[in-house]
Amino acid sequence: MANRIYRFVKKQWLLIWIVAVSVTLFSMSFIVFAEYTATVSSMHRVVVSKAGPGMRFSSNILVESGDNVYRPKYTKTKASGTYDCDLYLWNYSLDDLNSLYPLDINYDLEFKLTDKSGNDLAVSMGNRSITVIAPDNTSVVLNDSNTSGSFTNQKLAYGSVSDTDHFIIRFSSGWSVENDDDYCIRVRAVPTLDNNGNVYQDLRTISGVIGLKTTSSSASNGWKASISEKTDTNSPVDFDGYNLIVSGSGAATITIKWDTSKVELNKYFYDNLKKVYSFAANEVIDQGVDLSGWHTLVINADTGDTAKENRNRYSIQLYKKGILDDTTDPATWDTLFAYNKASDEQTGAWIRVNISQ
């Protein structure tokens, strides 16, 4: 028996060697693949810490499916007796100001006189008019004889910083904001073709019906702060990064403090040497780190200030600092974040936001 096995091995040594090497290589491949899969799995929670940024084509007024959405604009009378509404378009999502659209956004801005439900205006405007002024200061006047218009071939350019287009919608003098709220203008920002002539697959039209409301001051209608990842069914342990969203209207002083031994805010938001945002003077003030390791940032928000682009939302990324073990994570959302709490209620919270308005 032993002799037969010896003779078989001697004759078939090449075949046996190939099979042995194949089995060895297969085993090595399986081990390498298993280790790579385990590595990806362990990294997955770090890399994917939140949902996608949403559509990266946004506005301070226009929204998706907004053809019949009434967007009253609170405004003051200009010295000239006209009323100006500022319309901004951006190449990022309001859910994530860091995530810029990776191409130029070519679009047309279309506008038409309507009532506040978005229907064609069926009554005469008399001597009143609405003028739309483009970023290059060209303008189109809408009145009874010219009820619609457009600016074609507009562009939000892709680059290392965000891009903004600022249009002005000017209601003429003689307008009664108390009685003429049903005289409106419907505005649509329509993505066209990218620079290669292709249809944008991930951009859609944003629109809104804009009318006038009056306010005697820039008094706040309310600012609030929240962590966008927080729900009633999850835990801060589930995430390695968070989004602090501060939004509202009117004027407010927003004070943000964070424990630098535990967390860090996105330096591109507030660091003058790094930031990519075009804030107005004294809009965002970095007060630095105190001796106890707490960093303070103050935002002087005012949606009535055109120098601040009538900004009604600040989105700030927040990262846990050097924490790799879930046992050192914040135990609860209250441990991570305190908003407008009394000093004793803030004890232990890693990040604290107080809003004075």
C-alpha cells in the first residue's frame, strides 16, 4: 500500500504541488479578505456619522415644490418709499454648509406675477410694479403690460469656497403692505445643463411665491438650537460627529461654549485663517479658550441685516475629540448638549448654547 502511494506521488508530484499551492493561496486570500472586512466594519461608524447633505442648491426663500408656497417677506420701507426683498441662492444644502456642489450650477431664474396661491394675477396693479434686479445689476420690471420675465444663463461657480447669487425683488412706492398682500411674484430657480451639456441628476427646481408683510423692527420671532442627529430612539453613542443647527429670525446673540478636552467645533466655521464662510464683520466672533479649557464663540445673528445675507440658519459640525471607546462617550443627549439651561442644569454638558433675543 505504502509503495503504491509512493509511486503515485512520484508520478503526480506536479499536480499535487499545484493543488497544495492553490489551497494555501485560497486560505491566505480568505484571511486577508476577512481582516479587510472587519476593518471596514470597525471604521463604518466613524465614516458614516450622519445622513447625506440633501440637495446642494438652496435659498433663503425658495424651496422644492414651492410653486404654491406663500413666502411673505417681512421688510421695512426704504427711504425712497420702495420695499426691497433680498433673494439669495447658494451651491450647498442648508443641512450642511460644508458640502459644496462639486460642479458649477447653471440655472435660469424665472418670475411671474401671481396671487399668493401662485395663480396668475387676475387684477390690475395700476401704477404699481415689481422690479427684479440680478447680481450684475441688470433688471426686469413687471407690471400690467409685462407680467413675467427671466434671467438666463446664471451660474453658481464651484470652487474652494461657497458661491452666492444675490437678487433683489423691489416693490415700487405706493404699495400698501396692509392691503396688497395678494399681489405677489412667483420665482423659480431652474437648473439647466452642466458645463458638459448634461442634465443635472441631483438638482431640482426651487421656487416660492413672494409677497410683502411689514414689521416695525427687527425683533426676533425666535431662534433655537438643536443637535440634528438627536431623536427619541437613538443615543449620542451611535455617532462620532454631530451637527449643531441654530436657526430663527430677527436679531439674537448666540453664545456657544464647548469643552475642548471632549469635543471640537469645525474650525472652518470660525477660524479666520481657515474658514470658508463669508460672514459680515462682527457676525461671528471667536473669543478663544479660557484657562479651564472652555472655548467660546459668539454669533450676532440678524435676519434683517442684508450685510449678513439675511442669514436665518447656522450649521456647525461638532466632533468628539480623541474618543475611541464607547465607554467614554456622553451617556445621554443632556450630557452632550445643553440649550438655554440654568447654570446648574448645564453642569457636565460638553457643549452649551445660550441665546439672548
